Amino acid sequence: MATKPDAEQRFAAQTVRYTRRAYQASLSRGQKVVEIANGNLVETLPDGSTHVLKKAPAKHKIPAGVKLKVT
């Protein structure tokens, strides 16, 4: 018997779906998209070509449960 996904799982699935739609919509409208691919900040053009802008900054790993103060 399959279990119903909880709200967090549904939200994550919807986020993936809507992000993909926005990415494709931007390219289909002739706009550029900037994304991180293979550790680089990459500009993707509507024709499918890519241009590396720079190396992406390192990720900051924060342990679960840590509260951050944004100033």
C-alpha cells in the first residue's frame, strides 16, 4: 500500500516542477538563464549554447537545527 506524501514532500515536488517550467518558459521567450552546473556559474542561451561566467562559490554547509540571524 502506497503512503500519501506529507506536505513537505508535496512542496518539494511542486518546487521542482515549477522551477523547470520557469526555466523552459524563460528560454522559450528568448531570455538567458543563469544557473550552476558542474561547479560553475553558467549562462544558458535560448539556442542551447552555454557560457561559463565564473567558478561558483563554495557551498556553506550548516548543520540541521542551527538558527541563523540575517542582518
